[in-house]
Amino acid sequence: LRYILANGIAFKAISEGNSYPEGSILVNIAWSVKKMTRFTEAIEADEIQQIDYTIKDSENFSQNPGNWGYASFQKRNGSYESLKESTQKCIACHNLAKDSDYKFTSYQKLQ
């Protein structure tokens, strides 16, 4: 289960259907899941397993596709460790989403 947080710059762009501008920041929080105690047919977030940060910054990340910078922290043995190969590993996956500004996330409008 992932929660995706966006700063104001990123939220405005994605909610209007635009590409992410300079200064966009997204944080992905990945949770393990468990069955709900009172409604066991459903699941709920349990513990945070990974936190990923992406920031669009052409000055600091001009060498990365789309000018995105990446950081990833995974829970291992009860504490969070930086994923040492995170930038190259992130770029390899996000290259699959080149047509959507290297992001997999789309805005889900509630009707």
C-alpha cells in the first residue's frame, strides 16, 4: 500500500493534468498491510516499509532523465537504511514512464 504526498507545486501540476515543473516534490510511503481487526474482509496500513523522495531540480539533477533526483530508505532489521544504489535503480524503473514525465502516479479525481 502506498501513500503519495505532493508539495503544492507538484499537486497543482498533476491536478491540472500538466507535467511536473521545477521544484516539484513527491514522497511515496510504502506500508505493509494487515487485515482489519473489526472488518477482516478489508485490509489497512500496518507498518512503514519504505520511503521514497523525488524532487525535480534541473540545477542539481540535470544528468538524470527529466531532472529528477531520487532517494530511497528501506526498513531493515527495525531501522531505515538508505538504498545505496537508489538513484540508478530508480532511474532504471522511471525510464519506463518517460511519456508521463518519468512518474507512474496519476491524479485520481473524486466525483
